[in-house]
Amino acid sequence: MAGSDRPPPRSGQPRPGASRPAPARGASTNPPTSSPASPPRSSPAPSAARTSTTPPGRATTTPPTRTATTPPGRTTTTPPTRGAASSPSIRPPVSSRPQLLEEAAADAGRPKTSLDEVERAMSLLDGRHVDTVRAQRETQAAIAARRAAVEAAERQAIAAQKRAAVARVAGAVLGAIALVAGGWLANQRYRRNVAADAALDPLAAPYLGTAWSAFPRPIWRSRDRIEVTVGPDTCVVALASTAPGSGRLAIERPSGRISAATSTAFCTRAEERLVVSTDGDDQGAVQLLYKESRAVGGNLALPFLTPRPASLPVTETCKVDAFDAWLSAGHGASPLSAAGVAAATSAALDADGFRLVASAPSSRPFAVVPGTADGCFLAFSTVGGEELSLRMVAGQRPLRVAPGSAQGLGWCTHVAQPVTVSRVGTGSIVVYGLGATAAGGTLGLRELAGHAGLGDVPLWVSPGERGWDASAPLLASGVAPVDITLPTDDRPVLHTRVVSLTLVGGHVKPKPDEIDRYACAPSLEPSLPGALCVQSTPLGWETAPGERAGIAESPLPFWMDLMTRVEDRAGLAAELQLLALSRKLSRQHYEATAREGVLEERDGIEVVGREGDDRIIALGILATAPWVLPYTDGPPWTLTGDPYPVDIASGNHLHLVTVPKVAVPPDVRRTVVFRHRAR
């Protein structure tokens, strides 16, 4: 209309009533809404928002929206309506324009690639931000990368699970193999240990049966090595098997290494750590047994173990009280045997009243002599001239016989105490004992050793018992115990006629030392163990300073009282011979009697047999020469030889004479009869 106030249409806009061109394929059919009075665009940027101004009083008319059908697989893009604010994802608000400008500027400074240009063009064509397509591409790339990473992780996890499953299967297989192998090895060790125990049990049984104890041996532990801690004062027996094994032993002690074959034993003084092995033989087995040292006797008593270990220590390293306690308990006695003793020696000892009290075979280093009070002993080896030694309580060894120096040794003791006699050699040890009174102490023991063919043997008695030992010859000679005096000083003892001395290395002399007033047998020599002296007048007897000797004094025996006033040296010598005869007959169980059952006759004597008598020995005693008259009904005899016994029965009358005949009036002689009691 020509007169209308409506402005002419803009260039590019269809006229009213003209038909609209069909929308582009894929584009929205809704035209943009605009205001009639919309001003020109202020920015050439296609992404800028368009605004319109509506005059007052006029309404804004929004044309209807046309709906277009989008083919499948195509994306429909709806352009923004003119004069309205764009969607935040499509058109940014006005306030974000500076930011867009900054992004555009930054984008303008970035080097462009063909892909960037394409994505920018696609963003502009779709009316979106220039980086939208690129952002979508990067997002899709990130999603794809994330999906690939997840899939890779899943593949790795699956592979790890497969590997773990394979490892579990392999582990189970290896475990089963190890279990089977371990079981086989354990079974082999068990069988080997059982075999080793079976081989060791017979070796240990004799010791276990005598209160020895075994160190524990767990069944799973190898038998070729034992490591233990042994307490002090303990004895140990180590055993090694020979089937299986070679029987070789190696023992590591703090003092050093010990090697042995099949068995060994030793005792400890302090706590020790021991390592016992089979000395390189892993097929063998070892076992350790232990027992308190006091019950075993220490190292000295180890040779008495049954069975005896193959190897033993050569020195005593344990406390001596353990050995003494073992002796006091009665251990160590061997079966008595006199095998190897010369027949003459054995007969002489038997005749003098000795009896066998101890012995030891050549396999044992010493003989244990049980404690006996008031006894005297002779010890010797069946092989003459071997080294001998005497051991007393607390390890004291007072007597040692060097090889070849003597045939034996002797001692007397007042107190009962077990002792040992050691021998170095191959002979058997034999020990004979006799009561101290019957033997006559060490003085008589020396005489008996000579009579048995042992010669002059060394003798010993403890210093505190030498006075007791000195009184023994007096008792054996027929002196009553009440008549014996043990002087405490060197003053003469009244009425003393007999003096017994125990020297054992000491020196004793009379005071005054007048040779015509006394006689001794044997003579007073420091090397002799003792002597018996007679004196015509009382003398004082003194011991050298610092020395200990035994002195016992008494009058003459009752049956010799006729000789109390003898002063002649020949008479003193006869007194010594009579005392020696009395000791000898006392050992043979003769008893001295005087006057009883005797009738003195001019040419002899008549003796009546008492009940229990089976033989007699008779002699006459004079106060002058010839001093002694030996009686007989057969061959003659003298004091220097063996006496002649005469058989007699109870009630029998025997007439005895001297040969040759000696005419001595009956009133000047005294007859003594030694009677033997029938057993």
C-alpha cells in the first residue's frame, strides 16, 4: 500500500504475500522472531545476539513455529529467535562477550590447521561456539582414550588373574611335590633315627640299668650330633654306633677336643658346653648319658664302669671328695682272686693268719681295700717289681714304690677308712690283711713280709697313730694292755723293760745313750719303720726335734718275769728272741701259759693236756745262761729256727726233755707252755 506507514522491506526479505523459499535441508522451519523496529547489528560476528526494541503501546508478535521432519540419522538445528536471548549452550549472554572476545583473540593467535578450520566452519554453520566441534572431538577422543585405558586395564587384570591362576596351580603342584619330597625325606630321617636308636640301645642299656640318665633326643633331631650343657660335678658317657656308622667320636670341650672310638667317659668340675658328633660320619649316631660325680667316683673310678668305656682320662680332674664318697659307699670292690700269687707266698701268708681282702685284675688300675679298723695290710703285684702306690682319704698318697725297688708295700691303720692300691703295669693286684695286734703293727708286718718272701717292703702309718702302732708289738708279745704306757716326754718310766718304737723316718734314742744298758731288734736306724728294745734299767727315750715317732713302754710279759733282773747283753738278746717267738706263735693262735698243767721234773717236765688243746710248744726260762731251754719229745730246736710243736689231747700226760740234756734244778727255771686250741 502506497500510503502506508510501514517501511519498505529490507533487501533480501520477501514481500508480503510472496511465497517463502523452502528451508534448507536439515534446517529448522521456524523463522527467527524479530521486532519491526530492530536496529542494525552492532557486531559482524555471527555468534553475537540480536536485540529488538518494541515501541511503547505495541505488542510483539511471534510468528508460529513450523515443524520440519528430520530424516533419520540427521541432526536438527534450531536457529535462535531474533530479539530473544540465546540458549547458554548456543548463545552466550552479553556479559560473556569480553570472555568470548578474549577466547577469539587467543584462538586467533593459535596456529591453524585444516582440521581446526573445518571444525571452526562446522561450529559457525551450526551457530555454535567456534570450539564446540573441536571440544566434542577432544571429548570423544578423551572418552575413546579412557575407554581404551579401561579396556587395557581390564585386559591386564584378566591377564593378571590368568597368571595368578597359573601361579596358584604351579604353586599347588610345587607344594605337592615339596610335600611329597619332604615327607619322603622326613620318613627317611625317621627310619634312620629309629635304626640309630636301635643300634645305640644295647650300648646304653647297661648304664641305664645302673641309674645313669640319657640326655633327651627328639625323634626329628639328627642322631649324628648332640649339643648340650652339662652341670658341674657330673660324669658323662658318650657312645657311638658302629652299625650304622663307624663308631668314631669327636667331643668339643672348653678344655679341648677329644677323639675316641665307640665310647668314652669323663667327669666335669664346672659347667661345660659339650658338642658331641660322629666325627664326619653322618650315617652314625651318638648318645650321651650322665650321672652325678659322687655316685660314679669321679675320673679315678671310671675304669670300674661296666662295661668299661674304650677311652678314659689319664689324670684325676674331679674333686677328691667325689671319689672318697664313692669309696665310703662301698663301691669298687672286685671279686677276690689270688690267681698269679706264688704258691710259697700264699702258703706263708696263710700260715701267719693273713687273708685275702682285696684284688684287682690287670684291666683295673687300682684295688679298693675296704675300711678296717686296727688292721695291717700287705699289697703286691703278681708281676714283681711293678710301680705301686697307696692312696688314703682326701687324695693323700703317702707311699709310692718305684719300679724295681720293692716287691710290695704295707701299712697299718687304727681308723677304718677305705684306701686304694694302684699299680702301673700288667700284673694283678692282691692285698692281704691281718689284725694289728696279731701282726704286731708295722714292726711285725715287716717280719711277716720277709717270711712270705716279699723282702723288705716300705711301710706306713699315719703320724697320729704311731703311738697306737708302737703298742701293737707289745700286745702281740703277750704284754697286758694295762701294763703299756705311751710316754709324753723323755723321762724314764718306772719298771720299764720293753720299749716299742714306730719310727717311719723318725729318729729316737735313749737318754742316756749307753749301749750296754739296752738292745734293739732291728738296730735303731732311721731307714727302718720301727724296732723293739729291751733295757736292763729304765731309760728315757726322746724323739728328734720336729719329728713324730711312736713310743710305747711296758714291763716284760708275765711269763718272762724271771728275767726282769737280767743285765747281761746276751740275756737281753735272749729276751728279744723270746718276744719275737711270742709274736710269731700269737699269730698262729697259740696262747702262753705258765705253771698251769705243768710238773717240773729233774730231767725235764710233764705237761697235762687241757680241754681243747691239740698241740703245744714248751720251753724253760732261766735268769742266767743258757737263758732258754727248748723242750721236745723228738728232734731238738732253737730260738733261731722254727719251734717244734708236740701233739697233745685233753687229759694226756707228756714227758718232755731238752736235747741235749741240760741239768738245771727245777727251782731255778720257769716253764712256759704255748697251747694251740683245736678249731
